[in-house]
Amino acid sequence: MQYLAAAGAQVVILTPRPLSPSVIQLLLLLRSATENERLYAEECDLADVASIRKFVGGWQKDARSGMVQDLEARIDAVILCDEEDMAPTPGIGVRPAFIGGGGAPEEAGVSAYGMPRLTGRHALVQLLLPILLRSAATSASPLRIINTVSPFYATATAATFRPEDLEFRSDSDDHAPRKYPASQPWMAQGQIALASILLWKEFQKRVKSTATTARGANAQPASSTSSAAASSTDDHLSNVADATPILALSVCSGLLRSTIRSFFRASPSSPNFSVLGCAAYLLVFPLVWIFAKSAQEGAQV
């Protein structure tokens, strides 16, 4: 957000708690530091499809409300980031039953954990797709959807990756989802991260296929065109077919200190804060400082 704001971009931050003191303080600090007043926070919980629909409906109706009036209500990029410290993510020793307060049975799996990173992100882009396509139609370069993923996607191999494990219900038989690895939460995050990469790769494939079909149908060179002109047109259509109005990318920022902190449940603002985890995190913090990245270093990627 800091780099975008410094470049003069209009940034709309989506968060389940836009009126929380931390969000308001962050906006005020960024506005002051970057001298950019076009920073806003809107309510949108990616774990709740109803909340996503409400935001998209409001954007379509009055996207300029409260914003700079001389700017077109368009979207040039969508950046999907994990809110590591605030999301109710399971950490070391925390079973899925404790996600969101501990009332859910173990059979609920980790759907509450994987929802924002999979279904929620995809639902947001799908509902915004008409707006994204209109914005991309007047842009000189493809509109970008940047999906950030955990570096632990590398823990999921061809032999261990199973989409049904995203629920981690039980290990009663070979075909049922396996038990949640409470002692190795990075394995669960790796499964979800790899599934997220595959999901957006498929999304990009379909967007490109649709764009190519539409452009091919609209291209009708006249039969009387000279062979040289026809050849030039064919080359142009070939180049256009390789382009796409939307470019969906999955980006790994590397191992961030915030990721490790969430695994240890060491952040006091986290719903799963643990005093013992915080003490363990402080004990290994020198190694974390050396080998892990800060948020700003991750943003460089």
C-alpha cells in the first residue's frame, strides 16, 4: 500500500473491519507520509460471500461516493494479500476446531481457513469481472490480478497434494481427507497455496481463451485485400490472440516474519494468541530476523 500510495494511485483497501483503530491509524499515517488522500478502506470479508456481494453491489452503484470525483470509477489492479496476523489461521498445535473461537467440531475441517485464500478471492474477482473487463478495454496494458501465496506451497508435492485434503476431516481410509497436521501447519498452508496457484492458472487460461475467441470472431478482413495486407492482418491477429485483457499472476513474496509470527501465534492482535508461542518466537527471533523478510522486503517482489 505504501508504494502504491507514493506513486499517486487511488487505493481501496478491503478488510472485514474498516472502522477498527488499527486500520484507521494506518490510513491516516499513509496519507500523511505519501501526501496522497486517495486511500480508502471498504468492508469486505473474503470468508463471507454475502459480504463480497454487498461490496461489489456498492461499487457498481456508487463507486465514486466519498472518493475523488474527477477520477473514473475503474479498477486497474487487484492485489490479494493474506492478513497473516488478524486472520484466524491455525498455528502450531492449534487444531481446526479452535478456528474462529473453538465452537466448531473437528469435522468442520479447515474450510474457514482456506475460504479467504481460495473461494473468497475467486468469488470477488468473478463478481467484479464485468467491471474489470470494462476497465481493461480502455487500458494500454493488461489489468493485473496478483494473488500472493505462501512459500510453503513447495511442501506439497505431486505425491502428497490431494485437493480433498483442503478439508482435512479424518484419516479413516485412503480416499478420505487426512487429519489436520496440527504439529505441521505449514503442510496445510502448502496444500491451500498450491491449490490457489492452480486455480488462478486455470482462470487465466479461460480468460485468454475467451478473449482469443471473441477477437477472432470480430476480425473479418475484406476478401479484396492484397496478399501483403492480408499477411499483415494475420500477423496482427496472431499478436492480439496472444494478448489478454486480464493477467492473473500468483506471486510468492518469500518467507516473511509475519508468516512465522502467525505460526507461533505470537501476535497479541491474533485471535489465536499464545503466551508460550510468543515466548518461543522471541527466543528464535534472531534467526527469524536473519533468514526471513520484512513486509517491505516482501512487497519488493
